[in-house]
Amino acid sequence: MNKIIEIVNNTEGLYSGNLRHYFKIAFDDRSASNQYHNFRHSMNTLCEGYEGAKYCRYPKTFGKLKFRALLIALMLHDLGHSGRLGNDSLEIAETIKLITRHLLKKDLPLFPLIKDFIFCSSYPHQSTVLHLGAEILRDADSSQTLTDVWFQQIIFGLAAEQAVSPLVCLKSQVDFLRSLKFYSKWGKEVLARRVPTKIEEVREFLELLK
């Protein structure tokens, strides 16, 4: 079964209820077809964050309701994104406004935690002292650069949102990957191991383009 479907339907029973309502919100959102901050990015953040949370034993430590709050934040952390890079605080304010509009009544008690998670995703990152859920979200949010779809999503998608050429974006990746910081145990022990391979991959692509 597709990983997204498994998480949305809660087939492992690790959180309370299911996420079908929020999946529909993400699917129908204006940001879904953005170049980078799009549906693919939202689902990648959800899937990677879900695995990261299991790795860090988040559901067992904090319970099903707080894990539900984290998953909602992972899926909707860029809801309503303009598709342009600029003022991240304004983008987050828009996201929070939209989540407030779409939050299920039963999830209203979780709103302060959801909002806290999403505020921690603001880039460039401000605070370095975070609780575990925020650490996982930050790591999941940046994990797409370490996946197999990174070339299309980063080099063409993010370049378009940054208004730079794909080549300029590609050339910046080595320094970006070297500076990438991970916060959670999962990020430091799993994601960080992918970085050297990805740096070498970037260099090989640059060689092809000489």
C-alpha cells in the first residue's frame, strides 16, 4: 500500500483517528501546484516526519493525540504558500489562518501545539532549543533535498521560486548540504548519513554540465 495512504488511514494505529479531512485540504489547496512548496513537498514532509517520529518513539512517549497534532502540522506546514520566497513569517501567518479555518472541532484543543510546531519551521531557523516534535518537523521539512526527487523539486522547482537559474541552484547545493543542520536523533543518525552521497551526486551532475 502507498505510504501516504497508510499514514492518512492510520493503518498502524499510532495516532488518534485518521487524516482524511486534512489530506483533502492539502490536495485542494492553491499551493498544491507550486514549483517547490507544493503537494509533493507536503507529502514528503509528512512521510519522512512520520518515520522520524517512529524512530524517535514519539507516539509512545507523547501519546496518540500529540502525535496527531504533529502529523497535521507536518502535512499542512506550508498550506497556502504563495510559491515565492520572501517573508517566511508572512507565509506562516497565512498557513495558521487557513488551518484555523479548516481545523476539525475535535482538534481545536490541539491547535496551540499545531501552531507551535509550524512556527518552528520558519526559515532561516531562529531557535535552536526545541522540543522533539519541532525537531522532527524541521528535519522532515529539509529532507526532500536528500531524496531521489531532489533534482526536479530543488534544482528546477526551488530555483523557480527563488527566481534563479537551475544551474545557479545546482551550484549552491554543495555548500547548502555541508551547512545542513539536523535537530532530532533521527535527523542526526539517519538523514545525516545521506549527505555525503548527495554531495557527490551534485558534483557528478555539475561535471556533466561542464
